[in-house]
Amino acid sequence: MKRFAILFGCFAFLTSPVLATSDFSKQWKAKYYNDNENDDFRKMVRTQACYICHVYKEDKKKVRNEYGKAIHKFLKAEDYPKEWIKENPEEFKKKVYEGLEKAGELKSTDGKTFAEKLKNNEKPAADSGKD
């Protein structure tokens, strides 16, 4: 019984209670990362990981960087339950892409739009806290 409790505790710790954020991440990567052959951009995305939208060493459930805030204006995970995403994958993809496009039109604190920065293979947020 003790082993079961330890195993269950480890499993609960390793599973994530997040809503649909991994689904948003997959769609972001499909749009901006998968077909991008620029090695520096690909390395930056792998290094930044969650900090494309969040702030390094901050609570990811509460703190977003400027790009994450821009995306959150148009896309909220709680609006897309996992079950709905599974039943409507193409509609979800379309809505996420539309939200990413709208967020891309907004400006970073450095004066460039997020879309310009991504097109130029730059890190979208100036305030991710991770170099």
C-alpha cells in the first residue's frame, strides 16, 4: 500500500493540471517553428520553451510576458476544454491561428510588432526573463 501511495504521488506530481496550454503550444509550434529552417530561431525556441509566453522563474499560471499577454487577449485556455479540442481539432487550429495573427499585430515594447519579430526569427517578448 505504501508503494502504491508513493507511485500515485509521483504520478500526480508529474502530470500537469493545466487546461489546454499544451494544445496552444503545439499550434504555436506548428505555425512558427516546425517549418522554420533557421537554426538560430529553432535553438531560441527550444531554449525559451515556455518562456515564449511566460516569464522565467515566475508562476506560469499567473505571469505572462508581453507576448503571452498579447496572445491571452485573443485566446484563453478556459474557452477551449480538452474534450472540445479533441472533437473539433480543425476548428481549434483555425481559432488559435486567428488569435496568433491578431496578437502578432500588436507591438512589443521595442516598437516592433510580434509578427515582425517572429518573421525576423527573433524572440517575440522582450521581457521573458530568459536569454
